[in-house]
Amino acid sequence: MKSRTDDKIIVREYFNSTGFERWQRIYGEGQVNKVQLDIRKGHQQTVDNVLSWLQEDGNLSGLSICDAGCGVGSLSIPLAKAGAVIYGSDISEKMIAEAYQRAKSSLISMGNVNFVAQDLETLSGKYHTVICLDVLIHYPQEKVADMINHLISLAESRLIISFAPKTLALSLLKKVGELFPGPSKTTRAYQHREADIIKIIESNGFSIQRQAMNSTSFYYSRLLEATR
């Protein structure tokens, strides 16, 4: 059995090498293959969901937000453009460098966005809202519980989190995908039971407020917003 440390090392090394090249393309605007385009559309649905939720509240200007696992800044940059104060972190140094360059290219004020290469467990501080999108899929359930507990400890008012839901259909699809290994294959993909995720959140004094399911042919993400 792989240790928790091994999972983190695997994820960091993947997103600093072949994973970075693959996901940089997916999260960009250039030409990609059909599967990557499908995943790009699914991820953008999740980002758009979060943006719409936060914009509905009408208080983004000056709002402190931690974007844990920010990747190339797909969410951090539009939030910073809207006036939020962003602390974006990612386990991959290459992802953070790309996020910084994309932010500069977007001509946003770098005074209200800070990108740091840092693993989730070492994040500190307090933020009005903590967001963690499409990160939990890389970690097993026993690791996820610790991660969510830590994220909630940073959140003053709200946690927004996404994960790949564990259902029979998705479990079968995952098994089929494992039959086709290749050099561009991603890290191990873990699914999580929604009831388990909610139990962890509610045990910390938060309650679910909004939820959404974003899916395409190759992308499945359950999105939850929880507040105190």
C-alpha cells in the first residue's frame, strides 16, 4: 500500500513533468485532442459554477479567497479581476509559474493576487472563502479527510470543494480506462462518496448551501458550497 507521503510525491512529480504539459494544454485555449477538449469543457463548467455563485453574492471586491490547488489560475485570475484578494497555491512549481505568467498577460493588478508553490497541508492563515477544485481526485479517502479538515480550519465563512463522486457507473468507467495505459496517463484517480465528504464537512460545523454536478463524457465533478 502506498503511503500518504507517496501520494503527495507522485502528484508533485506528475504535475512538474508530463502532467504539467498535458494540463497546461487542457487549461489553455490551443488545439487539443477530443478527450482533452471534453475535459477542458467540463473543468470550465466547474469554474463557471463557482464564479456565478460568488458573483451572485455581490461582495467579491476585497473578499479574501484561498484557491488551494489553483493550477494555472483558471479560477484565481477571473476572481482577481473581479476585485477579490487571492492567495493561490499549488503543489507544482511549474503550475504556479504558468499561473503567474497568465495573470501578468491578463493585465490584472498583481497587488491582489499571490501565487505560491505550496502543498495543501502546509497552508496557513485565515480567509473568508477557501476553494479547492479538482484536487481530491488525486488522493485516497483517508488522506482526503485530513485535507478537508485542514481546509476548513483556514475558512472563516465558506468552503467550496469539488470531487469525483463514487457511483457504480463512474467506477465501471474508471476500470475501463485503466485497461488502456499510456505515457500520457494521469495519476491514480480516486472517487469519493458524497455522504462521506458531507459528513467530514458537517463535523466541522459547516452546512451545505449550494451544490452542482458538472459532467461531460470524460469529466465528472461534484461541487459543494458549505458555510458556517
